[in-house]
Amino acid sequence: MFQITPRINFMRIISDNRPRAYASVQGEGDYSNVQGIVYLYEVPFGGILIEAEVFGLPDLPGEGEPSFYGFHIHEFGDCSTGLQRTGGHYNPKNEKHPMHAGDLPPLPSSGGYAWLAYYNANLELYDIVGRSVIVHRNSDDFRSQPSGDAGEKMACGVITFVDGQEPQRK
């Protein structure tokens, strides 16, 4: 039986293509071919919907097989100096990994291309605009402290409001 669930709302939000914020992701150094966009949508019942599309990801061992990359929101929105100024994962409640507010699911890739849509009920745009989105070389192991052993930072983008729109505080 067909049911109306949040999935229907998420599909409408994405198809309306009106994100409130975005991060243009660009690779650094050996990963300069990595580029993409992360869109952030406000959800009427709270939280945000994150949609990421990334191209040029390197093949990991087992070429041709799907790969997974660490994907996080970091404390600071400074993608300069070899991505060393982004700080750690966004973690306002000082939680252990993987319960940081900035811990996102791994970014799945096939043939160097990744697409992900993810709902997070605990994030609000006004808390993360100005911070950075980072793609790491390895998948997050969800155990290692403090950040999941996701490896080096490959690509970064600063979360920015679309057209200067400020989100509504709830």
C-alpha cells in the first residue's frame, strides 16, 4: 500500500530545487580534480536535508567497485592553507564520535561520482552556515576517536546562504 511518508516531502523539496544554503566543494593538491556541490534545504518539520553531488573522486583499491569517503561538517569555514584551518568535526555538545553534529554518512562513489541525500533532524542552517563541508580520503570507521580515522582532507567547501537568504530560527 502506498503511504505518505517524509520521503515524499524530501523528493518534493529536492525537485523544487530551492536550497537555502550550499557549499561549492573543490579538491586540493593531489585531489584538484575533485569538485562538487552540497545543497542544504530547510525541512518544514525541522532539521535539514543535505544533497551532495561530487565528481572526480579517486578510485580506491578494487577499481570499478563502489568506494566510500568520509563526509563531515567541520568547525571553521576556511578552506585555505591545504585545508588545515577547517578545525575538527562540528561538535557543539562535545559528543564522542560518531555522535558529533557534523558527522554525516559516508559519501558513496562509483566511477569517481558520488550522490547522496541525507536528512538530519538535529541540524539547523543557522548553526552551520559559515562552517565547511569536507570530503576525506577514506571512509569513516565510526569508532576511532576523535574523528573516525577518515584520513586526509581531499576537498572543502564553505556553507553559504543562497542569495543572502537568512534561515528562519525555529
